[in-house]
Amino acid sequence: MAKNEKKQLSSLSGFTAGAIAACGAVTVTNPIEIVKTRMQLQGELHARGETKKVYTGLFQALRVIFKNEGIRGWQRGLGSAYVYQVGLNGCRLGLYEPIRRGLADYLLGDPDKSTLGINVFSGAVSGIMGAISGSPFFLVKTRMQSYSPVFQVGTQTHYTSLWNGLSSIYKTEGFTGLYRGCGSAVVRTGFGSSVQLPIYNYCKSILETYSIAQGPAQHLMSSAVSGVGVCIVMNPWDVIMTRMYNQRGNLYSGLLDCLVKTVSIEGPLALYKGFFAHLMRIGPHTILTLTFMEQTRKLMMWVEGVEN
């Protein structure tokens, strides 16, 4: 038992490893996140005939943003994204294993055993914890990314920094305003997190069992499959969350109201608006995050003097 315990990272180190890995990944994928956000929002006004459709595809949107807003346009909200990733993925990736092991020990009598149900539940719980802790930062990030000085898509709010956004929201909407749309974030992240690490770990075990791939190739293949699964499950709730966070006033009274209005006005396929951009964002992001995670965990194990 002492030997097994020695091999486990502390929760703090697991949190730190997940946060560093996610920040590295978001640096690369932030431009695609901006495209996804704007494509998901432009349907709000386009469906009511209030604006033309500006962004028609991922690569077209990247060109339009760069042409009109420059390199800074590609990295709007990056500071907010970093802080959000620390809260979200520090919990989602760093706390998944302690929760899973605790449940396995309690339910199965052995922390090294597991079941699909335990894996999914652990992923959902760690994701929900991350969504709650990161919600105010995602709120600011969404509004900063949706803002364009040239083309209006959705409600436009101009914040000069993360702190400016947080203080402005607090002054105008109070403390509860900082958690506007948090319920939709919990649902969205709960769905995504419930499948991300279980799929990743399952793919790793299959590749190991049949000696298909080892090392970085194994991590890359497992991450790619995990990213596709996450995107399929998460996209409808991602659309709802983006619109809930970006709204000013009371366009939507809640998650279900937003869901009903979106589907009734724009059709069921509206829930998959920006899917390709989302896949191109979440695929590389998942691959980079989980691949980096393997390395940051090794780093934290070295820092703690834990045997690999």
C-alpha cells in the first residue's frame, strides 16, 4: 500500500499539471475558438434579418478577422482564456484521478480498479467543479472574443482586459452577474468531461493491449479520438452556453429558454452551428492538452520525488 501511495501525485500537483498543459494548448487554439464563438452567435441576429452572415467557414473567418483586426484579433481574450483554463482544466484534469480512485476504493475496495460508470461520473464531477470555478473568466472571454470593431455578431461588449471585464460586470450586474449562464456551462462541461478522459484512457488501454502504438504516438491517437467524442457530445450545449454568456439584458431567461428559442427560430441544426470550427478547436486542443499533460505530470512527479 505504501508503494502504491508513493506513486500518486498530490491533488495540488495534479491541478498544476493540468493547468499548465491546458494553457499551452489554448495558446495555439485561441484563434479557432474566436471563430467558433462568432459563428455560434451570428445566427441570433441573422435569423431575425438584423445583420448579414459575415463568417461562412473556419478558414474564411480566420482570413476576415486577420484582415480587419490583425493578429490581435486572433488572440482576443487570451488572458481570460489562460485564467479560465487554470480553473477549468486544473480541476477537470487534476482532480479526475483523485475522485476516480476515491470512488473505486469506496465502491470496489481497490483504488486501482475501475468501471465505466465510475470513470464517466468522475469526469463529469471534476468537469463541473472546473466549470463553476472558471465561469466568471469564461464569461469575460466570450464577450471579448465576440467583440469586433468591424462586424457585429450577437451582442457587442468591449472590455479592455480581464479585470476591466470583471469589474464592469460586477458594477452593472452585481456578483450574480459574474455567474450569468453558469448553469449552461455546468451542463456543457459535465457532458464533455464525462467522456473526455474515459475515452482517452480506454483508447490508451486498447493501444497498449494490442501494442499498436507507444509513447507520443499513443497519446496523439488517443487524444484525437477523445476530441471527436467530446465535440459531438458537447457542441449543442456549447452553442447554448455561448449565447447565454454573451447576452446583455434578458434575451434568454435560462438554459431551456435559450434551447427552445434557438431550435424554434433557427431549427435543430442550429445546435451544431460552428461544429467544424469547434472540432478544429477542440480536436487540437484536446490532443495538445492531453499530450502536454503526460509531460507536465512527469515534471510534477519529478518535483515531488514520486517514482513514475
